[in-house]
Amino acid sequence: MLIILRPDASTADRDRVVALIESLGYSAHVVEGTQRDAVAVVGNDGRVDAARFTALPGVDDVIQITRPYRMVSREWRTEPTVVSLSGGRSIGGPDLLVVAGPCSVENEAQIFGTARAVLAAGAGALRAGAFKPRTSPYSFQGLGSAGLDLLAAVRRETGLLIVTEAMDEEGLERVAEVADIVQIGARNMQNYALLKRAGRAGKPVLLKRGMSAGVADLLLSAEYVLSEGNPDVILCERGIRGADPSTRNLLDLSAIPSVKSLSHLPIMVDPSHGTGKRALVPAMARAAVAAGADGLLIEVHMNPADALSDGAQSLYPEQFALLMEELRGVAGVIGRRVP
Ligand code: PEP
Ligand code: MN
């Protein structure tokens, strides 16, 4: 970090900057210029808060040289993280993890029927929400605890891994008892109390990108989970708010190589929420695999017309089975595999 002083900064201003750097446990290196001076923070490991300097008298600008996150960065860990899951599955290695299922758990027949269909097509995990973060309070809010019981039963009977969302701190522990991967949704990406709790949950965390969040914001949110002791974070690109109403969100596939260059964490793509339209999902799923995604999250419903949430973007089971075949082909071309 480089703190640029104003041309009229006094020696006292400069000394105050140096003193603050030293009080934070780093050393300061003063760079004298002809018009103005600057002070470099030496030994910054990513934890220095720029805002501490911007407010000081005599400071003109603060330039970040070190990235603001640490444990999620490629500098911290050069090798990609492979998150091990139950049943010998993993994500982040050569094998892709395809997670599929309905948006919400609705009833026993619906969840078992969909689970069996996605299992037969080769999905590695079932994803369905028992607790649903809905934009409107009048939309279906999920079955809650009864939905978790159904997911636990599906897991017992089919052996499918379960991915399901925790919406708040109070519910996280109960969700973590059932889930193999705890999902934190887009709306909660910056719920820092929830992220900290997820850092102590003892289960891998699927962290979805907030709809207005940049890649750096996503990585900083992941840093919360890692810094609480949980290294098993899977990022998820699910589309950001765009200007074009022809899709629900703007699926940012460039986030995949961006994340890969900045971080060692695996990243999945959710083309269902990313487009909001069933017809667009297969193409974007194939593109995500081609762009290097480590996994996919795809909404599939036995009967999308009757779905209580996100029916319009849910694939029919037959479409999903066909897509899995196509994904195997795309993955093979880039030296990866859909098991
Ligand atoms: C979901 O996964 O069903 C969901 C609500 O997603 P997001 O948090 O990305 O909107
Ligand atoms: Mn959904």
C-alpha cells in the first residue's frame, strides 16, 4: 500500500502516517518526491485497512498494491483447492461436480422423483432449498424444517449428496446437520455474521455471488469463511444485475477465469438463475464448462409448470439427461471429466 501525501502536507502529517503504519505492526518507507512525498507500507499481508489512512490530514490518496484478501488468494496457495466431499466426491480437481435439483423442496413425491431422475442422469449432488430467500414475502417461502427432513430421507435412500441453503445464523446449524454442502445465497453474500458462522459450521460452503457484487467482493466474503477456520469454500457465479430485461440476470462467465487467476478456490456456475430461462440454460452450461468452471448448479423439476418457485428456468429431467451427455463431450475436449 502506498499512501500519497498532498503537496502541502506538513512534516507532522507525514510523521502521523508513519506512526500509524508502525502502530499497526508494519514498517514505513518514506519516498520523497519533488512535489510531494509518499509513504509505503512494508510487509502488508493484505490486512491493512486503507480507510485508516484516507481520513488522515495531509493524505491525498491511498494506492492498494497488495490485494485486500489473503487466504483466498493465489499468493497464499498456488495450487488449486480441491474440496473433498462425502462419498469420495470432490470439486476443484479434474472431475466436474454437477449439482442439480428443484429450486425448492415441495413435497415427498416431487423431491424423490427429481432426485432419482438427476441421479440417473449422473448428477453428483441434489440441490433443493428448504429455506427460500424470496424477493416477495408472498411467494412460497419453503417447507423449512420439514423440507430438511425430506432431504435427509433422500440422502439416506439415494446416497445423493445434499446441497441446501442456510438463510440465517439460527438456522445454519440445523442445515449443516443435513447438508453435505451449505449454500449461502446471493442475497446473503455479504451477511458477515452468517459467513462467520459458516466458517465454524464444519461443512463445505457454496457461496453465491451477490447480484451487485464484484469478483473482489465475492473473494472478500469467502475470506470471512476461511479466516474463521473453514478452508472448504466453493464459489458460485449466478449472474449479476444487468440492464437487459431479456434475461433474469447477466451471467458473467468471465468471472471464471478472473477468479481462477486471483484465487485457488473452486468456482461453479449456475446458469439457471443466471438466465432465468429454461431454453438458455443448456448453452450457458456448456459455455461455463468450456470456460473452466469446476462444477454446475442446475435447476431441474419433475414438472416445471407446477413448480412453486423458479419453474421457468427449471429443466425437464429429459433435458437434463441430454445436457449431461453434452457436458461430458465439452469436458473431454479440455481434459476434464463429468463422472
Ligand atoms: C437458489 O439457489 O435457488 C437461489 C435463491 O439462488 P440465488 O441466491 O443465487 O438467487
Ligand atoms: Mn431457484
